[in-house]
Amino acid sequence: MLARTTKILTLSLPPEMLKEVEKIAKEENRTRSELFREALRQYIASKERWRRIRKWGSKIAKEQELTEADIERIVDEVRSKG
């Protein structure tokens, strides 16, 4: 007998969110499982991108001897220009 390559999870959602999930799954001709797997892949990829960005930012801040206050000031300056 072959072993399962996936694990089954139980997930609780508010009814209105489940309706939206079912609507999207139908529109995209996917199962709910496929939709959740894709959502989790994107979430995990996003977390990894932000981890790399924070690591890079920490490296630059350390190299330039910037304090947290310096970083906040720089961010505020950039935001005010946008």
C-alpha cells in the first residue's frame, strides 16, 4: 500500500469567508484545497521575501552605522515625498 503524500487538515472559517472561497474556487475551476495551497504558497513566499529584505536592511544599517531613529527619519522623509 502506498503512503499518502499529503496530510489532511481541518480548517475553521467564518461563513462569509467560506462563501468567498467557494466563489473564487468555482470561478477559477479549482478545488478549495488547490486554492488554499496556492494561498499558502504565496503567503510563505511573501514571508521569505520580507525576511530577505529585513536581513538586507539590517546589513545596510549596520554598515552605515544607522540607528533605529535614523531609519525612522529616512522612512518618514521618503514617505513625505511620495
